[in-house]
Amino acid sequence: MSTELTMTELMQVTVDEGASDLHVRSGIPPSLRIHGSLTPLDVPALTEEDTRQLVYSITPEDKQHELENNGGADFATSLGDTRFRTSVFKERGRYGIVMRMIPATLLTLQQIGLPNEIQELLFKPRGLILVTGPTGSGKSTTLASMLNIINQQRDCHIITIEDPIEYYHPHKQCIVTQREIGNDVPSFAEAIRRALRQDPDVILVGEMRDLETMQAAITAAETGHLVFATLHTTGAAATVDRIVDAFPMDQQDQIRTQLSVGLVAVISQLLLKRVDKPGRVAAFEIMISTPSVRSHIRDNKTFQINSDIQTGAKFGMVSLDNHLLDLYQRGMIAYDDLVTKSQDPDTLVAKLREMQGGR
């Protein structure tokens, strides 16, 4: 190889630099995403043969066949205690890799920035808790931290269904069964159906990516299980709408009714670059199901959920805009992020001006 770099060395640099992602492409040096920004390593650009060798050095044989037949494959790999979610693929006939580093140590909810009220939800006997946000917003980390608390403090059976498995959860107070799509079970929906016969108390669904999986997860929550799942949506109202809209029109009223009964909370999060020190900080919107919220979902009035969140602090609710404003006033995020990530920028800016004028 022209660069003589190995994947082990690249993964070690990723760990040492505290990067979230590693990008490998031909024609440019490998790059790290550090605190949200892409930074090329100070090494020569990779050739097509370099990237091919790097890809094949890390890809299991069955995934090599998938890569060649389908143009890409996803799997997890480890360097010591650190795991990486890995995507290998072809682009313009050449090879590429993106690796997401999964931190070896789990954070507490306080370190993530979630209020104490969230911990109480982890002891619910049943229901659906959704953690939502765009790719790279820390959903997996939040969910793994929640499961870790359950594993430490409850005696129950946790089943995780993931593609691929990211965090390994050892048995603590709980028995933990971790099933990987492709290796252990063919699909999310099939895994959830099977899980219901495996005496679970808690089920983690890595991603509700299709209608069949959504239906299975909602049913599992209804039938006496605490179900955690993720969606790539921002905001509680948009999350409810996204689930309902995935179903045919003649089923939507039924799904609204099921959600109004089964949904416990929606935690929507973004990761933003810090301006006070290196790193990133999470901004949250938290919706807790109250009788009023359940009524809005059942009656197809999700647009009214935001006002419930605004006035629901006593239930542990947090609006995204209020949390962004708090982070900005504490000097943690930039004004641009405050405005561009806000759900209602005009109202937020007016509120900020009023507060500054008042001082």
C-alpha cells in the first residue's frame, strides 16, 4: 500500500482523537469528524487499491459477498473495548468506508443532559418510548444509557433488536438478549414477533423503519411490554404524524387510538457544536403523555401538542426552543444554531430580544 496505513491504525487514531466518525475514500486522505467538523489526516491521499485493501481487511467474508452483490454492507467491528458501526460501500466503482465510533463507556442521563423525570419512565411496566432525531444526533447513546439503568436497577428480561448490535450489554440485574438483524433474525418485525414468545419485559427496537415494524412495536407496547424505539424525526408532533401517516388511511384512526393509549414519551434530540469549549451538546424536546396529549393524538390534533409541551414543565416536558434558548444563554451554542435549529425561529428571536431588552 502506498500509505502503509492499516485499519487498526486508523481506528486507533479515531479513538485517540475522540472523533465520532472515520471516512475512507480513494483520492483523498482519510478524514475524521471531530466535534461535528470533518478533518483530513496529515497523510498521503489513498489510491483505489489502498481503499480496496482497507475495505477487505475489515469486512467479514459474508459481508464481502453482500458488498459485491448489493454495493454495500453494514456491520459492527471492535478495537479493544471500543466498537465501531461500519458501513462499507461502492461509489463510482471504487470502495469507501464510514465508521461511527461507539463510546466504550455509557453516560448517565445527567451527563447526557436529560432531566431526572426521564429516569422514572424507565420503571413503567408497559408502553412505547420513542427517541427521535436526525442521523448522528446521539439516539443510540441515549437508548443504551437508559437500558443500562434498567439493567442495573430492575430484575427483568431485556431484548434488543439491532442492525448491527452497537453497545454490548452484559447481564447485571437483568438477563439481556441481543439479536442482530441478518445474523440472528431476518427482520425487525420478525424479531419483535418472536420476542413476544421469549418472556420479555423490555424490548429495544433499533429502528422503526417500515410499517410492519411500527405495527409490531405498537402491539408489543400494548400487550404489557416497555418498548424503546427510534425514528428519524424531530419533534413529538412530527413523530406521531410520521407513524400515523405510514399506515393506510383506513387504519389511521385505529393507530391513533393505539398510540394515544400506548405512547409514554417522545424524546427528540439534536447534537450541536459547543462554542464555550471543544465538544458537542445535546438539545432536547421531551413530550410526556398526559390525558391532554393522549386526547390530541386520538382526535388527530397533534398540532396542539406543542402548546402542551410549552406548559408541561411540571410533568418533565421540555420544548426544543426553550432548551435551545437555555443553551444559548449559558454560552454553550452559537446564535446561528439557536435560530436554524428552532421550530419557531421568529417567536424565539422575539422572546430573546424581549429578555435582553428587559435586562
